[in-house]
Amino acid sequence: MITDRQAQILKAIVQEYIETGQPIGSKALLDVLPTHVSSATIRNDMASLEKAGFIEKIHLSSGRVPSAKGYRYYLDNLLEPINVSEQISELIQSDFSKPRFNKIDEIVEQSARILSTLTSYTAIALGPESKNTKLTGFRIVPLSQQQIMAIIVTSSGDVYNQIYKIPADLPSEQLESVVRIINDQLVGETLSEVSKRLKTDFPYLVSQYLQTPDGFLSMLDDIIDNVSADHFFVDGKSNLFNYVDVRNSSNLKYLYSLFDNDRDLTKLLGLDQDDPDLDRGPGISVQLGDEFDQQILKNYSLITARYSVGDYGQGLIALLGPTNMPYSQLIGLIASLRKELAKRLFDYFREINGNSS
């Protein structure tokens, strides 16, 4: 346990180091501490903080820098978020207003673009995934004798399509019959329920019209899985390279590929737990580099914020940058951004559901 004065000193060291990037000495703290104390007192408290592992010396300089333990204590106990200025708030609103959004993914992608532009770090956004999203339409468009395009529409207003190969001798009337069954039996069901029925009672229904229904059902199950999968958007990937040892090509290769693999992103964001639901509270959390499994990320931190769009689901925005990020300003910025993002998504859902008031 550290004293109140030691906590003030630790807070000042973290904030000064974030601002300057240089080790902090006792003299530099004299003018920034909220209460007047002598240089000798500061040195004694710094020695106690160093002994406890909250700060450390990185070279022969008399200055100290925050340790991972010090950053964690600061984030958990001392950090005070700074609200964004009116100018930044108006800029966020303006950047959300510029494009004409035709689907949810475009709004979420824009949020990552805005966050990366305002911070010069790497931004990640995940669209709202709702258990209540339903299948509202299904159709098949023949492209050739052996190719069809399967199209589904969801209650979130999104339209998805995929092209598949079918047997050349498959009668078109059989396909049409199956499409009717799907619209009669599955439209109106949640996507999770559709996926479940494709593996239980639905194969029997389809087998009455198709001699070999497995391929068709696999096709439908595949497109439902793709629709239900997490949709990540990343902006500012190259910003990561500013904080990595560029002499190590394997580091660069890993960082470059990190955001191209949904499995890696899911793990990075902590969505691979036993309960993958996003409903873990509205807070903003920070994960420090030494808390990552990957050693290459030891000099980075991840700020993660969850947002809610009510019955339409929950999503996530995150920012990956160096450990000495200005957390107070960034957490205030992310709080403002997620509020505006949720508002834009609410407006979109109301519009597609015929309620623009």
C-alpha cells in the first residue's frame, strides 16, 4: 500500500513521462505536485516507490520511469478522464455526417477511421452483434447452369450474398421449392435458431424435395455462419510500426498479419473466453503490454470500450498504441466517440424499421 503523497508522486511521474518520454527526476516533480514538498522528501518517496516496483531506473540517469505495475496502479486508482473539447466533439459529429451510410458496417468502419485519424494510433471497431437478429428474407438467383447466388436479408437491414456451385442436373423447380420452404419455415427466426434448425429438423423437410440435400444445407449454413461472424474493422495499421524494432523483420510480419486474422483479433480483444457475449458492462478498460500473451506487444497498450444499441445488440471499439499513451485524453475521446457511434446506429435502425422520428 502506498501513501497519498506517494500516489501523487506516482501520478505525476506517469503524466510527465507520457508527455516528455524522458525519465523523471525529483527536481522535475517540484513544480507539478499539487502540494509543496521538499526535494529530499520526493527522493525518499521515489525510493519507496521504486522498492515497491511502481517505478524503475532504465539507465544511469537519476530519473525514473513508470513500471508495468506503476501504470496499472495509475490506471486503476489515479487516472481522471478528460472530456473532449467542444471542437473535437463537433469534429466527431461532422465526420459521422459526411458519408451517406447504406449499412451498419459502413457506420462502424467510419468509427475506426475517425478514432485512428484523431489519435494516430491503430483503431479497431466491432459492429453490434445481437442474439435478436432475424432472417427476414432468402432467395436464389441462377447465374448459370452450375452457379447460383444465394441472398439473405436480416432484420438489421443488411443484405448478404455468396456464389455457389450446384449440380448441372439439379431441376430449377426443386430449388424453388426449397426456397419456399426456407421462407415459410425459417424467415422470422433468429440467426442462431436458423443455424440450429439446419442441423436438426430442417434436413428432413428439404430431403422431400432434394435427393441430396446435404450440399444445399451446407451452403445455407455457411452463409448464416458468415453473417453471424464478428465483423472487425481496423484503421491505421501502419501506425503500429512507429513503436516496434524495425530491424526485426519477424516482428513486422507478425504485426502486419495480426489484423488480417479474425481469430487473432478475437483473442487480442478478449472475445475468445467461455462467454463470448459482449455484455460485460459499459466500462472502458486498458490492457498493458505485459498482460498480453504475445511478447511482441509488450510495448503496447489496448484501450477497449463497449457500446450498446439496446435491443439491436452491443459492439466494441478499441485503440492499440504505445504504453505511454495519454490515457486521460484518450479515454475521454473514446467515451465521446462511442456515444456518437451508438447514436448513429440507433438512428440507422430506426430508419430501416420505418421510425425516423
